[in-house]
Amino acid sequence: QSGSSVGINMAGKAEIVKKLFDTFGNTKLHRGVVSRSFLDKVTAEVFQQARSALTEAGSVRLGALGSLQVTTRKARSGYHIKDKKVVQYPAYNTISFKPSADLKEAAQTATVHVKRSVEKTSA
């Protein structure tokens, strides 16, 4: 990888729950207020449903964000530099993301922050 990174890290489950709580924490429900544990359960269920959809159907649409899809990488051969041998890498499944048109458009107007690493110099 290069010495610079672009953008920010995606929020983890705990961060998403906190943001949901900050947004909806005082919202009245049928029998009370929204609690952190309720939002934790909702977030866990959303993640589980996305995982189930990927497992069962091979794809899941994430609304205005885009979609995740299981794709198969074909088997290939490579070269092991240390052993100086040709090695075979088997086919495997991975997940690909296809952004929606709205997300692509938003990316065109986004402000990108580039974090540059400090070069080490030898003395």
C-alpha cells in the first residue's frame, strides 16, 4: 500500500448504535422510549439480515448506498518468490460492492481529506 490514506473508516456496530441513540434516544415508542439496548438489537438484526441475504440469495441491496454481491474469483497460478516455484491458488468466493447512482454522484461532490505519512529517513 502507499503511504497515504483517503477518507475515513466506516463506523463499527457500536458507533452506529451510538449515533442511532443520539438521533432517536428521546423518541417515544408505543411503550416507552428507545433504549441503547433496543438500538443494539435492531442494528444486530439488520447486520444479520444482510448476512442471511448474502448467504441465501447471493446479493443484498442496501438502499441508496448500493448493493453487495457474492462473486467467485477464478483459480489462478502465481509465483512464490522465495521458493521460486509456481503455485496454484484455488477459486474462492468474495464480496463485491456496487455503489448506487446516488452514491456515485455524492462522491463527485465530496471533500476528500488526504492523510500523508511522515517519511522515515536513515541517519
